[in-house]
Amino acid sequence: MDSPLLTWLRKQTLDWRPSIVGVFREDAAHGSWPLTARSPGHLRKQLTDLGHLLPLPSEPAALANVMEIELRQHLTRQVQELSGAHIEEGTQRSYPDLEFFGEPFGEGTRAVDIKCARRKLSASGAPTGSLNNRIALYTGNTYFLWPQLKFSGILRPFDEYSEHVSVVVLYTYDASLLERIKDVNVAVHETWRIASRRRASATREYIGSVSRIDDIENGAGEFPSADDFYAHWRAPNIGWKKSPEAERLLRQALEAHDT
């Protein structure tokens, strides 16, 4: 049975689509002011024709940042209309992106992380059914491996969250569009449900998602339960690199225990 938070997030993202369509360029010469428009589409055309609207960057991380900012604002506005519910935002580099708490969601604080994932296309431009790259779900050798410790990149210790949810924005990249983005849809699941047994990168300490789009949309990851997921990725033989911050925090915890 879905949690109240999952149900609420799916409702809020069902019809959500990013509306940022370009970068505004202030210094563009044209005839006279004021500029008037009959509709958003008419305004967009005029700004484009006059040189005021430039394409969004094509780099995946930059596009993801643009979409994440807008989705954060959307969810923040929506939760303010829900009596008894509260939200806190993380930073651009922290985990999670958003914290939800309050009576509508149940006891405790819940972590929501926004992920943006590009569909992989064939040489002919057709969707392959897979992600361009696996999604990085957690940093495996720090807050995930030591869930009782408060790391610098996490708002509170991992184990203090009652729920961990990923909101995945799936999109197709199109270089011909100012916004670079089309065919957006959003999948919302408990994070373990979209996890794989592979890392997101061969060179980084990130837990990776499954790579098939259908599996992301359906929450059909490689683990039958949350317990199996945590046992696998926290096993001693998993081979995470040592984290200097983790060692420092563990020393501090031991010293505090001995005094």
C-alpha cells in the first residue's frame, strides 16, 4: 500500500511539465517598447524572433538543474496549500532535495530527492527504452553506509528519515528546441524500488538505478524488498572506498562514547 507521501507526490507530478523554455537575453536590439503579446506562445515567438530568448544549455547536469529548481518550487507551493504539512529545502548539493513532515504524511521526517534522467536514443533518433545513464541514487560510502552519522552533505542522519523517495523526471533531449526537452513524464517511488545491483558510475561511489525506462516507471528494481537492498549495498564485501569524513565522524563518536 502506498504511503500518503507517495500518493500526494504522484498527484502533484501527474501533469507537471517544466515551463522554462530558454534563457532571457536582456541586451537585444529591436524596434519600440512596450512589447505586447496575446498568449504565452505569442510572447515566446516574439522574444525568440527579437533575439531575447536563447536556448537552454545542452549539458545534462545544467538541464537537470533547471528542471529540479522548477519542480522544487512547484512542490513547495503545493504543500503550502495542505493543512498541517511542512517542507524544508536542501541545498543544490545536499541530500535530500526536500524534507516533508506534518500530520498529512504521518509521523517523522521524509526525504524526497529529485532525479532527472535522459532517455537513450538510437543512431536514428528513436527511443531505445533505456536511460542514457543510470541514475545515482545514493552516495554509498558516506551517509548511506553509516546511516547513524550526520555527514556534511545530508540534512540529518540517513536513519532519521521515516521514508526515502525518488521523484524521477524522465525526458527526451532535442537539440532543435530552445528548451532542449520534450516528452516529459515523472515517476515517483521509494528509492530502493528502482535500485540495481550496479553502481551508477565505474569511478564514483554511487548506487545506481535500473536502466530500463519501464522498470523506472513501474518501480521494478532488482531487489525484492528494502531489507534486501540495504543488506546488499551495506555488505562488507561491496568494496566502497574509505571516506575520510566517515573515519573522522566515527572517531568522534567513539571518543564521545569513551568519555
